Amino acid sequence: MMDEIGIEKVLDVKTSTDLFATELIRAGSVLKYPVLKNRKNYTGYSAKPAKHPALCEMLDTVFFDEFATGDECLIWPLGKTV
């Protein structure tokens, strides 16, 4: 998908796959720590993070603080529910 929109040309790599072998990418997760619901992995389909107090707190304290450290960044969502 990234190659289809030309991201590799903008970032001067052969393919978007090459990004994962460079310092150009910093992979992370909005919900950094494991989240379970009813003893199963939280998939993001049930309670929306911004509407659940504990998940909202994780967004405010972990996610935003982590991404605030970058001067310039492009946030590229990956996953089924992003």
C-alpha cells in the first residue's frame, strides 16, 4: 500500500519494505502495553480507546509523550482497526 502512493520516492528508498531496515522508521503502538478484555486480546473493535478511561489515560501519557519526542514525523497507521 505504501508503494502504491509513492512513499518510497518521497523517502528516497527503493521500496517501502526498505524502510524497516533503516533509521527512518520508528515503529510503535498506540496502546503500548498488552490490553485484555474478558481474558482475550483487545482488538480495538469493542471499547474505543478514547472513550475508555484506562485506555484514554494510556493514550495521553504514553502515546502522545512518545511521539512528542520526534521533530518531524509521519504517522502511518497499520492494523485492522486503525
